[in-house]
Amino acid sequence: MLERIKWWLSRRSRESSMQQELEAHIACEAEEQIDRGVDPVTAREAAIKAFGNRAIMMEDARRVWTWAWLGHLTQDLKYALRNLRKSPGFTAVTIATLALGIGATAAIFSFVNAVLLKPLPYPYPERIVSVSEKLPSGSSNFISTLNFLDWGRQNRCFQFLSAIARDKVTLTGSDSPEELNVHRVSASYFKVLGVDAELGRTFAPDEDQVGKDQEVVLSNGIWRSRFGGDPKVIGRKITLDARSYTIIGVLPANSEFDRTWAVMWLPLAFTPANMTRNYHWLYAIASLEPGVTLKQAREQMDAIGARIAALYPDSNKGWGVTVNPYTDEVVQPELRRSLWVLLAAVGAVLLIGCANVANLTLARGMDREHEIAIRSALGARRLRLIPQLLTESIFLGILGGVAGLALGNAFMRGMKVWLPPDMLPPQANVRMDYGVLLFTMVIGILTGILFGLAPALSGTRPDLFRSLKESGRTTAGLTPHRMKTALVVAEVALSFVLLAGAGLLIRSFNRLASLNPGVDTTNVLAMDLPMPRTEFTNSTTLTNYLREVTQKVRSVPGVRDVAITDKPPMEGFANGAPFLIEGREDIPSQRPVSGFKVIGPSYFDTVGMRLLKGRSLDESDVAAAMPVTVINETMAKTYFKGEDPIGKRILIRQLVFGKSARGPEIPWQVVGVVRDEKVGGKVFSLDEDIPVVYVTFYQSPGFSNSLVVRAAMDPLLLSGSIEQAIWKVNNNQAVANIETLGEIESQSVAPARLRTALLAIFAGIALLLAAVGIYGVVSYSVGQRVREMAIRLALGASPGDLLKLVIGKTMLVVLVGLALGGGAALALTRVLASLLYDTSPTDGVTWVVAGALLATVALLACYFPARRVTKVDPLAVLRFE
Amino acid sequence: MPPKPSDRIELLQGTLDLLVLRSLLFGPLHGHGITKAIQRNSDELLQVDHGSLYPALYRLEQKKWISGKWQQSGKDRPMKFYRLTVAGKKQLGIEQNKWEQMAKAIRLVLIREVE
């Protein structure tokens, strides 16, 4: 190795030594001739001629020496730099096009990398699974306490199994009361994930037992924002829901725990009241015992589920257990698909960009044809010229990659700001890491090869005779022309695929966004009222409190109406309930399920839901009165087909006040039917029609309460006075998540909006690039054919004929591209099917519009440069002949 | 009289190394001298192509079978003289052996074909 480096370093002296040696050889040869009596000049000429091509010989000699390629590379780079500096316009346009394409690709790839390619950020991500109950229908469901405890005791497949419940607590004791999202988890939770605290510790094995559960682990984020990053925070006591908790640990910085919904982790201790089998409220995750496969775990849990179902048929008949890789839970299929589609789209944009640059390079190659021809005539071999030309384009590709990296970083940051929260899993840490860096540079080099190869191959085709003869006054060579046509076809085809895809998403999004939410969203404000459980010892104090809050807020000037609800519209349900219509056949474990929404009597008026039949709920439907319900249209249509639901009774287990449990079954008499409101939220898609029963909070009080307020004006202006009114009732009442219904509605379609907007932007860029490409090709070929056009004019063609000739030819190419693109789109848009709402992937209107748009743009892009043929002056052109 | 160019024989692939090594067996020579020696010793039948001679020389030099040195030649012009090294002498033996076996093999094949 060392020797080789020495060789390499001494190449200059060796080079001159070689020169001298060859010179000496020729001199010897000449002297021999002179000795034979030839005159010196002729002798020398003869010697040189006999020696042959000295340049090629030296080339061959150099190849013998090691690392000749390095010599070539530096030589080629110098050559490339010189050339690029000579045409700054070409260089700038190329680098800008590549930087845009590569930058967008790098940005999207950074998301794909973080969300789809990287394993979850745990020591043994492949061993973590999510566990849930399986309904008779096969879909997953929350877990009941007793089922969960049985799983924990009976399984031999999980190393650790942890339950998780979402909750909200109110932090008091300093500043104003603050509502915080928390996860209540089993003590083994952090063992499942294999994550340790950065400061202090996580839960010890018995700390999820009642009495030992007053400890809290903080996220790094809240530790810094709320506790000033104080390292002595461990051991400090804080008050949550009026109970004292000790801080025992702080989780790692910049981890998923800083990006997730919860900011604190509390132990999940089951009280005797929780010990039921029919109230489903828990999530669970588990880590597989080392050596246990997913299949084995599934088999074992199936057996356990079957055993429980046999023992407790009333609650569990037909129910089972679902075990899935945790990754599948974290990355939902819709997100997975959206990301791949976007990466493919941005890749297509990059390809179109490449085609454009290839076109430019081809055009430049024709200008350089003469130079290349001379170089080959002097003995340059094709295998030496192609790398030389490729070096130039790869160098450009690398420059584009570097610029693209900077741009991509900016794009990625912008997108992260723009992304709605919760859209990405918290585990995904999107950033420009080495993987993305490497990917980007490889893409840069590949682009360089891609756009450089075609021009390099065609540019060095050994057709010296024609090149040299026709230099300067060519009628463009055939091969590059064919290649340009192919490039245009590819551009048009790719653009069409993107346009069709974007069109489909736009159409679907419009339909989704214009879905009637079933409520009147104008001037309605929603806010959460978290209730510390400990403050209300019985249901009467709670219902009185809620009534008082409602009345105080109603008296605020500008407020038209106000109501309590357990969930604002389009934010899902607080509860679902299995039900039985009185008098029908009952299979306890297979009862149908409806939404169970607890509201204040004024809810329907406040959010503008129309009563279809019977009466609304009212203030007389109190705890002591007969339990009544208003059902929605879907419920009436699905379960009271051809019957009048009014007066029928629906059996539903009561929610027990203050406990995560269900009480005895009570009959709810149907008094009215309302039109559907869209449920949405995390679990249901916005377009699902779900049966719902509505009851008053007097008859089913609970701790999940929000307020909806209809105002006479912009409701956000009233938020301050509404808060003041609430605090007049209770100074410690936190008010959280103040949003208008309009905002909630727009958030509910945010993921669809985002992917639609991104794909539309990519399609727009593609269209623009394709137009630039067509413009370039037409204007170049017109420039090349001026002579031919002049002759045609001189022979009597009209300018209009020429225009038709040029445009017709180009549009034919465009049509071929459209046809190919149509075929590709037919195959590719199918992957969009699951992302489309009420829109077929072969939606005729979208396809026609996309095709027409592309054809129009193409026509314009070729009309403007083609117009030049009409201005050709045959006399001026032909005089030069 | 030297043979007409058409009578000359193109060197077989891989034989140039052997011929160069052999030419140097009786003392150092420069590139031109090697050409002449090969031509002379083959009764002008073998023609050395300069395009392959020098690359071959550099290759042999790199393999340390020959070593080159600049020296004054008779006509007060410095020339690069190549000398056979010890390793080169050994290599010459190997190459010569290989060639003889090859020639023998080819002759056998040719004779059989004629029969």
C-alpha cells in the first residue's frame, strides 16, 4: 500500500521520464535512418510515423501504473469544472432542479425512515406486542380488569405484561390549576419497553398496589417546563386531584415520552370497585419471553381466552384475545400507506427533474459534438470519454445532493411544524440522521448517472465523419432526437400518474370535508372541564355543580346556549354500551353495541341537532325520574326497522358513579329520535354512521365532562368571560382545550388534508417540470430545423402549416405519454383505494380532468417555442448557404 | 532483405514479456535496443508494436523483474537501460518453460488434425 502511494506521488517525474524515453527512442530511430542517408527532417518524420500514436501509448502505459483511475478522476474533475464554469446558466438550472427534487425526496424520506424503517426505539422492539380483547366480530376492544388479571396470572409467554389507562388529572398547589394528561400504568410498564429513568427510577414491582400507588414519573418535557429542570426534584411531593404524590423519576430527554399524549405516568392500582369483567377500559402491552414467538404467544392467549369464555359465558362468550406486534399498533396502516405513496410521488418528481436535466445535457452535448468528435479523432477511446462525461454529471448530481440536503432539512422542519399533532407516532423521531444523509448522497450520485448516461452514450457514438463534416450546420442527429422524444414521453407519463393520483385525493378530500357533520358549527365553542374525582363524594354534588356551571355560563352576555356533554361533537365517545331492546332474544356476550353519550338537556339545541320524532331530553329527566333516552337516526333505522321506537325500552347496564365499573341493568325508555351527528375521533372514521343513545348527566353522572357554548358572535372572544363565570362557581376548576367546533371539524380531516396538499404540490411541480421539458425540446428542435423550415417556406408552405407540423408532432409524442401514463396510473392508483373516501380509483371525471390539464399545458408549452417557425425569414436563412 | 510488412507476424498475446526478458539476458538494453534485438533475432519476422512495448516494460518494471536506469549511451544522449533482475531471471525460466510446453502441445494438436 505504502509503495502504491509512493508510486502515486512520484507520478509527475515518472511521466516526464516516460516522455524523455519515448523521445530518445524516436531519436535513435531517426539516427538510423540518417545513417542510411535519409535527410534529417524526413528521417524524423518517418520515425514519428513509425512509432504510432504516442498519446494512446502513454495512456496505456499510465494504465499499467497503479491508480491510473485516480489520475483520470482528477483530470476529469478538472475538465468538468472548466466546462461547468463555461456554462453557468446550465450549471445553475441543473443544480436548482436537482436540489429541489432531491430535497423534497430527502424530506419525505426522513419521515419514512423515522416512522417505517427504523425499529421502535427500545432495546428489544421486536419482542414488544400489544394485547387486547377480541370481540366476537373479530375486531379489537379494550380489556376488562378481571380478564386482564387472569391473563397476567395464567400466561407463560410474556416476560412482562402491563395495562395502560388514559386519564386526566388536575395539578394544584402552585399557579392556576392545570389539567394534565396522564397514563396510569402497571408497575411493569417501563420493563415492557426496556426504558429506564434518566433521573431517579421508574416503578418498583409492587407500586401498583392500592396504598403504594402515590408515586409519579415525569416526562423530561414537563420536568423542564413545570419543574425548571431541577435535579433535586426527586422526592418532591405534588398534588394531583387533591392527592399527594411523590416524584420518583424523570424520563429521558427527546424520547417518545416527550412527544406522546401523556406528560406523567402514575401507577394503575385496581380498587375493589374496578374488579369487573364487563367494563372494558384498559389497553395492554407486553414483552415476549425470550425465545417465545408471536405465533406461540397467540396460541397460548387463544387458549387462555377460550378458558375464560367457558368459565364466564355471561360476559365473555365468543370473546378472545388479540396479540399483535406493537409496531402495527404504533404505525397505523393509513399512515404507512400515505408515507409510501408520498415517497413514490416525490421520487417521480425527481425522475421528471432528471429527464429535464438529461434533455439539457443532450442539447449541450450536441453543441459539444464537434469537440468530442475531434477528441475521438485524436485517439480518445469511447471508454475514456464516457467516464469523462459521466464525471461531469455525477459531479453535478453530488452538488445537487448537497444543496438538496440543505433544502430537504428546511422542508422537513417546515413539515414538522405544519403537521397536526398526533399524526406521527411519538416513537418516531424525524430528523436528518446518517441514514437520511447517506440516502440523499446516493440519490444524488444515482441522479447524476441517470441523467448523464444517455447523453454520454449517444454523445460519444463514433460517427466522426458526419460530426466533423456537418459541424456547425447540422440538421440534428437522429439518436439524440429519439432519446429526447423518449424523455418527453416518460415525463408526460409520470406527470399523468401524479396528476391522476392528486386529483383522486383532492376529489375524495372535498367529499370528506363537505360531509355534513350533523351539527351547526358556526359560533360554537367547546372546552373540557376536568373533574378531580376526590372533590365530589356523591353524584348529587356533581350534578348540582354541573347545573350551576351551566347556568352561570348561560348568563354571560353574548352566550346563546350552553350544555354539558361527555365529549364534544366529532371527538368520539366517552363510553360505548352493549344493549338489549326489551322483549328481544338475548345472547349476553353478543349484544350489539351503541355509543352511550351523556349530555346536558340543552345539548341538542346548543349544537343544532334536529329532533326528528318525540321529545328532547329536558331538565325534568333527573336522577329520581324514570330513566329516558333519545336515540339517533342510525339507531332507530338499524334496530327499530319498521317500528316506532318511541316508548320502547332499551336495557343497558348503568355506569356506576365514581368507579370504572358497570352496575345493574336498567331500562331506558326511548322518548325521541334525533338526526345523526358525526362521531369521528380516534376510533371512528368521520364517515361512519354509528348508533347512539343519549341520556342526561342527571341520570348517568360521570367525570368526563366538557362544555359546548353557542355564542351570538365569534365565540373565541367570549372564552375569557366564560372562564371567569366558571371560576365564580369553583376557583379550582381547570378549563382545557378551548376550541371552536369549526377547528375540531377541520382537525378531523387533517391527515387527509395533509396528504392531499402534499400530493397536489408534487403533482403541480411535476406538471411544471414536464412543461419546461416540452418547451425545451420543442424550442431546441425548432432552432435546429430553421434551415429546413426556411426551405419549406420557400417551396410554398404557409407559416400555419409549419406550426401545425411542429405542434402536431410534439402533441403526438405527448399523447403517447398520456396513454402510457394512463396505463401506469390504472395500475398504481389502486394503492390509493384505501385512502379514498367515496371515490373510485378509476373515477372518470378525475382522469379526464387530469388528462385535459396535462394536454393543455403541453400544448401551451409547445405552442410558444413553435411560434418561432412562423417568423423564419427564408431569404435571410438561405442566403448563408 | 527484410521481409515485406505483410510477411511479418503479429506477436501472440502474452509472448511479449517472454521476448523482452529473453532479450535482456545478455545485458542491459534500452527500449529501442530491445525492439531491434527482437527483430534481429527473429530474422525480422517479429515486429514489436511500440504501443505495447513500453506499457509492457513498465509492467515488468513494476513486478520487479527488470529494473530501469538512465545512462549515457554512445551518442551522448541519456537513454533508459533495462536490466534483468534476479527475480526476472527466474521468471524467464518459468515463461520459457511455459512457452515450450505450449508449443509442444500445439504441435501435437496440429499433427493429429492432419492425420
